[in-house]
Amino acid sequence: MQSSSRSFSIEWEEDFSADYSAWLEVGTECLRIKVGSPTTSLTKTTFIVNFTSIRKLAMGYEGNPYLCLDLDHPSIIEESDMYPASTGLRLRRRIGHTSEGIARVAQYAHHIRVVLHKDSNTDVIDGLAHQLKTTGLDEKKILRFKGYIAIDAHKGDLYADRHIHKLRRIYEELPWSIVFQVESLLKNGVLHTMELLHLMQDIQTRPQCIPETAVVVLRALYRALHTGGLREPPTSYFQRLYTDFKQLDTTLSPNTFPCQYITFTPTRAFLRGPFPTRSNRVLRKYAAHEDRFIRVSFRDEDLLPYRESRDVDLWGLIEAKVGGILKNGFKVGNRHYQFLGYSISGLRNHSVWFMSPFIHPVLGLVTPDVVRSSLGDFTNVRQSPSMYGARLAQAFTSTVPTVLLGSTEWEVVDDLGSEPYQFTDGAGTMSESLGRQVWLMLLSKGLYDGIEPSAYQIRFKGFKGMLVVDAHFDETEGIRMRLRPSMRKFHTGDEPAELEIVEAFDRPHGSYLNRSLVLVLENLGVPTHAFISLQEQAAADVRDSDELSDSFHRLMEDRRLGHHFRLSSTIKQVVQLVRQSSPDLAEQFLRSPFLRHVAQVVKSAVLQDMKYGARVPIPKSYVLAGVPDEGPAYEMAGRSDVYSLQPGQVYACVHHPGDAEPTWLSGPCLISRSPIVHPGDVQKVHAIGKPSEGMFCAFAHLKNVVVLPSIGQRSLASCLGGGDVDGDTFSLIFHEPLFPPKFVDPGDYLDCKPHNIGRESTGEDVGDFVVKFITTDVLVGPKNKTWTILAEMCAKAADYPKRGNPVVVDHEELARTVSLRKPDWRSTAREAGGPKAYYTSTSAVGHMFRSISTGEDSDTPDERPSVRRLDFSILPILGATVEQHPVPSSDSIAGLEALFSGPSPFPASTSADRALLLATVSSLDPPHFLAPVITTAATTTRAHLTIVLFSRHFNNPTGTATLRGVSRTGRFEDVCRFLTYVYVQATSVAQALDKILMEIDVLLLGIDDDVPCTLGQDADVVFRVAGDSIGVQLPEHVSALRQSYLTAADHDSIEHPVASTSSSPSSLSQLSAERTPPRLPVVAIGGTFDHLHAGHKILLSMAAWITSEKIIVGVTDDALLGKKSHPQQLQPLAERIARVRAFLALFRPGIEYYIVPIQDVYGPTGWDPNVQGLVVSHETLSGAEAIATHRSKQGFSRLQTFVIDVISAHSPWVDPEDVELMRRTKMGSTFIRQWIADSQEKEKEGGKG
């Protein structure tokens, strides 16, 4: 179907009119086109078009009645016997195509045109339209053409071989990155070959085509076509965007790379990306050839995972489609890709890695076999394809590389316990210094922000598992890490290797009930009312919460409901305004239609989780990673005063980010591990609390993990679903009503012997296993006769990715259901099977299912007048939100009511949680003309205001003469005065409104800069200056946001184009633009950076402003802050580092950030000779002098020092009219900590009252 006109190109057709062997059926959820003659066919074929896949349905007459279906994804094709010989469960079979003609076309186009039989006595289209009205198809999707208006159908021959071959020839002359985007336009069905050939001609003839720019523009073209937003020819769109495009900063965050994705369905290949993707060991090894690797997924036509059905056989389709691709590979453009490997998590999601062979400058030809053989020695598992694939999977797990360790820095020590139930199965130890070094590297990459972990899940060479930080680790012999034989999965060489982090356990998590846990606990004797009462309490908390309560907003935030719209914080701010002005209105405010609908949606979503998943929060419960007690290892080494956990004991200490002190857990509790299938998977243990200090305790320092005993007949982890301590997490439940009266022995969970093929496995064998895994991935759920049998089956299924032994259901051993009906709790919110499909379950899960109602009462008519009166009452309170826009006339009550019941009647409403302010400036003088604009933006923004100022003066100082910006060092003082003015204006407004913790960021961008593609991704509104046409290309998502135009004080101050500045050069620190480079390669700065505020941001901004390559930031360590006022309000070091990194990445992306803790005044400036510049505040000028003295003694060059005096508000170069405002505006961490302490004290006093 053509996008530019009402036309349909017939690429394949078949006529069934001769013997009436095809017919159309209209169902409640789909259309079915059935093909097959009862007299001449042995099979019949059904094309199923789900209503959810229909974008538009057009129908009319063109001689005969016709139906045109514009589809989001292809139809499903099923085959069945015309006369089935048996009544087996699976009478229908999924197939990919019915003929080679369909297969050739369906990979590019999946729209359908159906020509119906014309009945002279009946209006077929009229009857069809009437049928469709009674179904679930949205009437807005139906187009009915009458008279001479019709969809022109013709044979376009768009996907003939000659056109495809012509495209392939053009690909040979284009960069691969462009080829992939063109293939995505073709294979994703948004452009046909004629359109692409025309587009390719433009790309080929474009002089000096920049591939990076072409890729971004082609992706924008794809989005416009896919969403239906294109209103011009594709080539014209490409030409316009390419000409106007300014190259974006494509720098990715650490440890990511641009990965291309392809999804194969039964009929087509769906191309996406490139997207930033976490790297792995293989990708890092071949970093210069990342585009040769591609992520491949296997999905059904709707791009969702294949779903098992008792009525339809999928096996043949999967074996043919998935198996063919894994065995033979595939082509994208002129590249041929071959199967490489997978990670275990990827395999479970039916996702694998492919690669296209390439020539490496050192290694020569690199093929999948070369990559696999280079990873290690897999001799001991090569005869088992599944084990071979699982060992290879270690190299494909997404990890973060950290510390490089040589062969003398680690050793292998014996495991504790004996096989198969070793206590240390998968766990080793690391020194505190190594753990600290790893944590600082993770912080420097901006990946974590919690409590410094006590344990890490790792990959290292051929080892995998957990490393626990050992406070008693002896590094005197140079050993920093001890691994165990159970962690070694294959052997590698002795060369140094990076310690790779899979996960850092930096915080505890809460635990929830789920169906399997409820079923097991009920089986052990926990009464149904224990679950019901817990659910009722949780449900009551949901229903009783209102929009004024913290619990209601926790519901929204925990489940991220309305997260992208900042809905929770928006409601909080409005309620706060109402309360402050008229407390009596607060309760009435909740009755507005908008808030009632919000409450209904939030509560319904939470209650549906409870109803359909038995997901109920458990009080006093935690999910923690399991680690072993290392005490027995110290006893074996000769230590005699060791305190060790005994069988039945555990240790756990939880520390939430933000909490001043940790909490030691004590008392009886349940411990389990997901998935739970056996009644013995839940055991009762005793948490010992805080260990006494009289004996040596190897685990007393550990946080946010659960320590399991290393004494007894069997490891506790193995008793819980056959777990171990290589990264498994365990649930600790202290809620006594869930304690069962009895417990049963755990299952044996012995490893089954891996499937052996009697020879060394090849990549093709591993691919065959992937096919086998996908086809048997879903365990068919018969009614179990005993828990034990089912548990053994589930354990075998869980181990299937490694052992390769599929679950075989023995129907003689397991009881079978009398009917095909399912328990009612297995129904979903969208199913309407009725009593014929389900029976009433008497289990606890069934009672929980039926005891929850997810509906809410609708508004009653008698409430409407009070809502109208409420609207008038709160409008004055919300004046700051709406005063910028024309208010409807007094008789427009309906429009006023729409403020809460529907879309706002005010154009571009400015009230926002997060906002952007964009403006252009013509000089480096303080922008007084922006004062009213900044004031309005800061007043109406609640949480985060980002101010972006554009000017030619902010251009690259080393650029061309016509576009060159000012010297960054020479005009340091002028820019600092400019920046300070903006921050003071915004901060003073926020403080006046008691928004002390409101985030304010100011960015300076040149007209030759690329606007960061991440700018404003979470913003709600963009403030602009009326009359200011910003002369840079803004990201699409920014242009798509609500735009609110504000009036500046003086329009003449807004220039376009930029005029030359009259500001004089700076003389700060006796530097001049003539003698100082416009930027310095490496600049350093230091500070506490507690509660990062405007003063800090000015310091960081100016340091980043004058550097060209690298900024070094020293952050004062926690140990040096003990004398600060209100120390309990100090942010942890990790949080301070994370916030500094986030701000620098926003202000100056593309340079290197080296952010480290410092324990003295010097930091890296004391030992790094490469530092050229130092930015300090007036308060720390003495420290700069100490650094100069120290560097002189070291023989290092003297640093060029730049001094800023904004935090104390005594700068002599702040304009006189701004001095008073500066002094009133408190920009200091001490003030913020005092404010937080005072606020907490007021809350305590209010609680007592």
C-alpha cells in the first residue's frame, strides 16, 4: 500500500473464485481468510489478521467488493487437515508461507487486499461493515469508499529480482552503516525498491557524504514514515534534513557500543538500531570491528516471543525458520552473518549473537570458529553442545571491565564442603583495597549510586561467580583475589585479564508474594486467611490512600506509574499550593475528575498485580544475594577464635541508600529462592543479628547480602531450589503469619548428566541446541500428582540451558485433568472465556484472585456542581501556573472545568516538573533582559530547570575565523560574571519559593555546537523568548515538547545573527588572551561538592569551560568531613561523585572526566605533571598556594590558577545592582544542610502535634 496516494501494488496474487475454495470470516478479535477446497484439497490454510495489527481497513467497490488491510505486522498462517484423522489436541500447524511467491514478497511487504464475490442481491460491503461494528475493531480504523472513489490496485512489480539486485550493487559503493539503514527501510516495509533507488541516487551523488550524518537522517526518515508523520516525498525529506543537519555528539557512555539488532519472524526480518548496548568480553576484544557483530532475536509475527498453545503446533515452524537461520546464516546488504554464540540470559529470551567474518590487522581472518576457539580451552565440555554453549556464554555476558589483574595477584584455593553440595559453590574473596578500587571505577563510569558493595558478581578469565569483600584479607604476598575450583568453568592462559563486573549489590530489595510461593506455603499448612489478610491489608492501603497521602505517591513511584509525565510530583505540588492557601479546599480538590481518574488508574494497576499475579508486598522482608561464611576457611588456616554460623543460622545487615545507619536483621525467618516449585524450597532459619565483638568474625562487615553457613551436611543454598552462591538471590521473610507449621526436607537437586553427542561439538551443534531449546522452552503444565515429580521436572527445565536435557512429560506418571478447563486464577484481565474455560479454584491463590476487585465507582452526577465551584476556588491559588495565558470568559464554565477534566484550555500551559529554557545572547555582559524570563521559568518549574544559552561567543575558540568563539582563558572573568548572574537570578527565585532542593543547570552552547541528543528527554515544557529564533538544529524530541513563549525585558537585546561583543578581555590572574592558549588540555578542581548547588556548578562549569581534553575533579573523602555542621545530612562520597559526573556530562559532553576521592589538599595535582590549570574559589585560594609549593618541590610546572569568588558573594566584578541579590542568595552546602535539618525537625514536631 503506497504512503503517498490511495494505491495498492499487487506483488503476488492467487485466484480462488473458480471453485469457491476461499472465504472470509469475521470474528470478535480477528479476521480469518480460509483457503482450501473440500473436494480437491487435503489441507486448508488460514490467514489470521488480528484486529490489533490493523492500522487501517479500507473497503469499497471496484467492480467486485474489496478489502484492503494496512497492517502493522504480517498475518499468521496456519495449516490443518481438511479431514483430520484423530481428535488430537494440536490439529493446526503454524507455517511461514504457502508458496515461494508469498515467501519472496512477504519479507518486504505484508499488507493484504482481498477481492470478494459480488452478490447481486446483497450489498456485501454494507454487510461487512455491519459485522465489523459488532467486533473489537476500532471504528476509526475503518475507511469506506463510495462511488468513484476507490483504492487503485495495479501490478507494480516493486520487489522483482532485478530491482533487488540493483540495490545490492549500489550497496557495494556505500559505507556499511548506511547500507544497514537502507535495508531497514526496505525490510521493515516502509519504502519500496523504487523509492529506495531514488533515495540512493541522491546519497551517491551527494559530494562528501558524511556517513554519520546520513545514518541519523535516515533513522529520522524511518521514524517519520513509520509513524505516518511524513508529508513530503522521502527524497525531499532526506535532502532537507541532511542540508540543515548539525552533527550530534555521538559519544557513548563507558562500556557501551552502538549495536545493530535484527529480529526474525516466520516471514520477515525486522532491523533496528544502532542502539547503545552494554559491551562484553568478545566485543571489547574486537572493539575496532564492532559493526561486524549483530544481536539476533527470534520472535513471532507480532514481535513478541513464541507462545506455546495446546491447539497449534509451533515446532515445525520454529525448526524450519530458526534452524535454517542458525545453520545457514543470513545476509544484510552484501554481508553474510553466521551464528556465533549467546549469553544464558539471552538464550532464555531467544536472543543470540551473529557475526560477519572480517580481516583483523594482526589476527588475520576472524570467523566465528576463530572467536570461539580464542576464548579458552573447552576440551572437558566439547562433547556436550549445551555445556559448550553455556561456557562460551560467559564471554557474551554483559559486563563492566574494571581492574587489570596479573597472574601473581590472584590464586585458587580449595572449596569448603564436598560435592555436590559445596558451601562455597561459585564464591571467592577479594581484598578491601581491590573492592574499593572496583567500586571507584564503577562510580567513575556513573553506573551505580548506592552503598559500597560487600559482594560483586563477576567474570574473570574462565571463572564466574561471586567475589565477597574480605576485611581480613592479607595482601602481604601481593595476592588480592582468591578464586575457587567451583568458579572455574574453563581454562585460559596466564596473561593479565580485567576483572569484569556483572552486578554490584549496592542496596537491598523488598520481597513480594507470588503464586508459586503461595502454593508452596499453603501446601505446608499456612492457612488461606494469612495470605488473604496480607492481601486485604495491602489492598486496603491502596484503596484508602488518597492523592494527599505519601502512601499513594509511593504506589505511583514504586511501580513507575505516570513516571514519564512526572505525575506524582505534579499532584504533590498542586496539593501543596492548595493546602498553603486554603486547607479546607484540599479534600474537595480530590474530587476533581482528573485526580479521580488518576487515582482509579493507579489503584487499578496495583490491584491487578495482586489479582492476576498474587503480587503482594511482604512486611519486613528482603531479597539479598547469598554469600558463604568464610570463617571455616580461617579455621582451616589455623585461626582458633573464629565465630562461624551454625546450620540453620544466617547473617544479614541491610543498608538502604540515604540511611545514616545499617540495620542488623535478627530472629526467626523464612528463606527461599526463586523459582519455588518444591515444598522443601522454603526453610526456616535464624538471623543472628549483630555479631558480638569478642571473637573473630569473617562476615561482621558485610552489608546487603545474606551470609549462609559453611558447616553441616549440605549447603543451605542447595536446599533452596538447587541454588548456589554464584550470584543467586534469596528472600528473607520475617512476617510470622506466613510461617508454616511444618517443613519438609529439601529436594535432592542433583545435577543430571549433560547430553553427550559422542564427538566434539561445533558451532552448528550449538546452533542446533538453540533450536531445540526454543522449541521445548515452554513446560506444558499438566496437573501434578506430587510436588516432588513436578519439582524434579522444573529443576531439569531450569538446568536445560547448560545440561541440554529437555523435560519429557510422562503422562502415565502424572495425573491428567478430566477436562481442559483451567483454574480461574489462570485467567487474564483481557480474557472472557466464561465458565466453560475456567473452574472455581479452592486454593489460596484462587481465593486471593476472587477477593480482589479492580473496578472503581464512576463519578455521580450530583458531584459535578461542586467540582465547578472548586475550579473557581483554586484558580487564584494556581495563578502562577495560568497567569501567563489568556483566561476564558466568566461564562465559559465548561472550558474552566476542562482544567482538570480534560486537556487544558490554556495554550501551552507552563506548569512543569522539569523544564528547558532556551535563549540566544549577543554579548558576554550579564543578560539583564532575561531576568523576567528566568523568573517566570523558575517560578513555574517545580523540580529541575535547565537553562540553555546560545551565542557565537561560545563557539569553538580554535574554529574558523568567521565562527571562532572567544578565548576560554582570556575571557574567563567575563563568562564567569555572565554565568553567575544567570544562576543567581534562578536560584534566588527558587529560594524565595522555598524550593531549596530544586535543580538548576545552566549550559552554554555555541551556534556551531551540536545540541546534545539527550537534552530535555525528561522535560515537560520548553520556555522560549518571544521573537528569538534560535539558529541551531534542536533535537526532534525538544521541538515536539510544549513550547511556551515568554516576553523578555528588552527585545533589542536579542540578536539574530549574533553581533560582535563589546566586552573587554579578562585580566584574571594576570593572564591575557595573547599569552595564554584559548583552552588548556588538563584542568583540575577540588571540593566537597555536598548537595551540589549553584556555587559548585559555577566552579565545575568554568573548569570545564577552559579545558580542551580532560578535567580532574578531586572530591573530599568522607573521613575528612567529620567537623562539618549537620554531618548527618552530608551526602555519601559515592553520591557526591555521581552528581558531579552527571553535571559535567550535561555541561561539557565529549571530554574526559577523572573524578576521584581525595584525602589531602593536593589530590592528583600533587603527582600528575600533566595538569596545566587549576580553578579554585576565593575560599580555597590558600590551598592553591600550597599546591604550587608542593609542585615546585616535585619539579612540576606551575599551574595557571583561575580564582572564582561567587560562593561568598563578595566578588568585586559582580555588577553593583546585583550585589544585594547575590548576598541574599545563599549558595552553600551549609545552608542546604541546615534547611534539611530544620525541615526534618518541623516534621517531627508536626507528628507529635
